[in-house]
Amino acid sequence: MSLRLAVLGSGSGTNMQSIVDAIEAGTLDAKIVCVLSDVEGAKILDRAARHAIPARYVSCAPFKTKLDGEAQETYIRMMKEAGADTVVLAGFMRIVKQGLLEAFPGRVLNIHPALLPAFPGLESWKQALDYGTKVAGCTVHFVDAGTDSGPIIVQKAVPVEEGDTPETLHARIQVQEHIAYPEALRLLAANRLRIEGRRVRILAP
Ligand code: GAR
């Protein structure tokens, strides 16, 4: 079934771009129906506008780290009005709460720049480097009530190289993110994902 995606982001929007590129290349059966950002002037909004995707800054005040209260209601209303059936968190730097999860049950996805359950939270590539892991990576997962804790759909490993800085490691993780997110959405669009407890089973095509 063709997906109708609402993308939420706070930053540069390279993950949203990888989804746009997959749709335009005909390799992902989906349409981005709206892009919402909690950051005024975020680059993700410009990127969306360049592809004629409706894009809006929507304040999350008075909250600093979560999407809750009236702001959450506004986000849900705008996504529903746009006809979204799936919410894609793409560098959205806030915790989403129960209200949004209940409005889109089993249909909220996130990408995280680490091999979860290692290094949840912020700047995970830096956490991995500081910890001294030899392998970093990224994870696409369904969102649950916890932080970066939902059932895992796709993971990609990225070797840590001698001489890596947080920036060089994050850049190589992002290359894999841009493969992983369209891959996870392709599986969702093909109805090949089944959540069983903590596990996501991937059905054969
Ligand atoms: C990505 O690396 C994403 O994994 C990370 O923010 C970046 C957004 O980049 N997300 C988180 O850290 C969420 N906790 P983008 O705006 O270019 O897609």
C-alpha cells in the first residue's frame, strides 16, 4: 500500500532527502504529505519546499525537549489533515509522547545514529567514539513510550576508523542512514513487517 508520510525534523533534513530521492526514483511507494519542524528556519523546511512538499515550522513551546500538550495536538491535527498514515521522525530532536503514538498506532518510526540499544539519547556517534567501540552504526525502529527503545526494523553497522573524529564518524553513519530509512519504509509499504513483542519479523516478499 502506498504510504502517506508525515516527516518531522529539526535540522538539515538529509534523511528526509533520502526518502524523497527514493520516492522520485520509483523505489519507494510513498508520498510525503507534510513536513513539520520545531525549529524555525530549519534546513529540512527548505529542502521540502524545493520538492513542493507542504512544510511548516510549528512551535513546541513551552516545552524544550518534548512534543506535548497543545503543541502535540496541533502536530496531530496537521498531520491528520494532510492525510498522513505514517509518522517519520527524521532528526526530530524531541521525545514524542503517548498522544501522538495513540493517534498513529504502530505507525511512528525513528532513525537513531547508533546500534541500539547502545547509546540512546543525544550525539550517539560521539558517545560511541568516547566509549571506544570499534563498530558504530544506525537503527530504524518503531517508536514506543520509551526513549530510542522501540522494536528494531533495520540496522546498519559502520566500522570506527583510527583517526575518526565525531564529525567524520557521523558523516559515515549518515551515508548508511540514507540507505536504512528508505529500506525500512519499503518493508512497511510492502506490509512485510510484523511486530512480535520486542522483535520485528520481516516477512518474505
Ligand atoms: C541523524 O543523524 C539522525 O540519526 C539524528 O539526527 C541526524 C539528523 O540528520 N537523530 C537523532 O540523533 C535522534 N535522537 P538530518 O536532519 O540530516 O536527517
